Amino acid sequence: MPPLPYAIIGAGPTGLAAARALQKAKIPFQGYEASTGVGGLWDIENPRSTMYESAHLISSRTTTEFTEFPMSSTADYPSHRELKTYFNDFAAHFRLDETFRFNTRVSRIGRDGSEWLVTVDGPDGEETHRHAGVILANGTLAEPNVPAFRGEFTGEIMHTSAYKSATQLTGKRVLIIGAGNSGCDIAVDAVHHARSVDMSVRRGYYFVPRYLFGRPSDTLNQGRPLPAKIKQFIDKRILQVFTGDPVRFGFPKPKYKIYESHPIVNTLILNHLGQGDLRIRADIDRFDGTTVHFRDGSSGEYDTILLATGYQLDYPFADRADLHWTGASPDLYLNVFPPSFNGLYVLGMIEASGIGWQGRAEQAALVAAYLRAEREDPEKARAFRERVMNAPWPDVTGGYNYLGLDRMSYYVNKDAYRRVVASTAKTLKVGT
């Protein structure tokens, strides 16, 4: 009998990276995607997409694209529509779209001995398929994180995942809670449509311009990475020259060093603050009807509250025990391998400034190298499992002391991480 295929869940950029890696390794697989086509969250028509009309990449094109398939766009920061076209072209070029079953949602997965049963709801109803293993590539930005607040707000509350266009905010008094990249993008949109825009924040941020010295800022220093302390020292001072001190616009002073949390790649918000188009408010104390009370004793009246409060990891079809879930995220070797090596593999559960889709492709190549070693050189695969289970895991922080937030629980330094992934894949290469 032919070997059972591996299941790939999700046809966004990470799922496509997984399919391409297994294709190159000649490992059989079957992909499943709940939407009508590839692209994941970058397909604004996808019902689970969290995309909005004005969304663009916050990392530049050349640091984000798949190395083997450069983007045809000439924009440094392409829009979501250009990216959807890019993923369509990537899938068609390598015939990956033929390897996925679309309009097919995975409802549950479970082990049956050494194999996995994957139950799906698709055009032909519910079906269960048998697989050698399962690669989870359904993304990290689909399940909204909705915090609880004291009191009750009687106006409109929505998460940024439900935001599509600034026209939703026309004429309204808007409060945005949170100042991540999406929150700041939406604030810049909203000032042109809303009656007023305030932003409630609890911590300080570092703001990175999209361009420095006439080039996309993340294309600078692409050679040998600087040690963390030196890079933090230099980059903080460069930002002070280009953006000044965000504290003067109302933001709290950061109680951490630059790159210990994800920076905000948006300085337009500072322009609008300087023009008086929006203002920064303190952290939330409580709601009372349409009144919001802040922890500094002030208050304001609002029609709409927009929660820019991020996302939670969500693998709803998998048992958390199988993923070795600990705290806010699974505890996985290189954020990929459960230490029990039970046939589950997670791709895309990494956040890092500038790691791009190529970083996900390298993760996928590592999984493919391991699966190929299992098939062709079992001793190499066994030695790898022994290292994972018995040796200390590598440090992929790059010397940065990341904030102890839930959303930072799977944060890595791109240079340290990619180095370890590459060296690990080399130890698994067969025929050497």
C-alpha cells in the first residue's frame, strides 16, 4: 500500500510553505482549507479574515516574500489585495492549489494508534480521513482576544477583527483600546471619518518609520546582526532623531528596551497627534453607559469602542494535551515539534520582527527534513528526537529580554531562530 499522506490545515502563506516543502521532499500530503481559495487572512473575502481595506504589509516586500518566488509588485509595502494575488500566483506556479480541498473545514483531529484521523465538513458533508500526521498551519491571528472590563458600555463595541473600512466609524466618537500596529493603522484611518478619535493605552511604545535614509527601515543592517545591546543602543538613538520622543504626544514612557516587544511601524499616528486629530488617554478603569472612566481620573463620552487587543492562539480541532499546551501557548521545540513526537507539527507559531514568510518556509523545510529522515534515515531521526527530549533547548531570543506577555510567549529573534532552524535541518539532511 502507498504511504498515508500528511494533512496540512490551512492554505494561507504558512500552509502554502508547508505544501511546497513536502512537495519538494516528495512526501505525500493533502491540504484542507475552509475558505474558497488560498491566502488565509490576506484574503479579505475569507469569512475568517481579519483584514481591513487600508491594510498593507508592515515589513517590506523583500524581507517578507518567499525567496524562491519574488513578488512582482514594485511597492515596498504592498496592499492586502496585491498579496492575495501573490499567493494565488505562488500556488498556481507550483500547482499547490491542486493539493488543497477548499470549502472544507477541519472540525476535529485525533490519534488512532500511530496514525491520525482528520474529520472535515466539506461540500460532501462530514468525512473522516486517515493521515500519517498533521501539520497545523491555520495561523495565529484569527481568534480575537476580548478582555473583560468593569461596568457596562451601552454603545457599540467591536474588535478590530470586525473592522473593514473607516466608513464604519463615520461621524462617531471613537475610543480605540490598545495601540498595536492594527490599532494605530485604524486610528490613522479613523481621523478622516470619525467625529473624534481617542486611544487608550496602558504602556509605552517604540515607533519605527517605514523609511530610514530613503530605504525601507527593515532592509538596513541585513548583514551580520549586531549584538542585542549594541543594536538597542544604536537604534533607540536613531529613532530619537527621526521620530522624537512619543511621550510628548501623550504616550507613557516605555518600561522596557526597544525590540523587547513588537515595535509600531507607523509614524503617521504621531503626525496626527501633533495635529490634534486624536489624543492619547490612560488605561481603562470602568464603563458606565456611554461614559468611559480612565485610571487617571478622567472620563469621556463615546459612541464606539474598538478593541485593538490582539489575538489568542487557536487550534480548536486539536487536544491541548497533544500540543503540550502550557500557559498561553504550546510548549514546542523551535515552536514546531511537540517533545512527545506524536505526529503533530505546528508551523507559523512564531512572532518576530522581520522573519517574513521565508522564515515560515524554513520551518516547513525543517519539518520536511525530519519526515524524510524518518523514512530514509531512521537513525538520524531518532538522534534528533533524543536531542529534543534530553538536551537543553536552544536559546532563540538573540539576547533580548522579551516582555512576559501572553502574545510574547512564542516570540523569537529572527536571526537566532533562523540560524538554529538551518543548522538543525542540516543535521537531518539525508544522504550525507
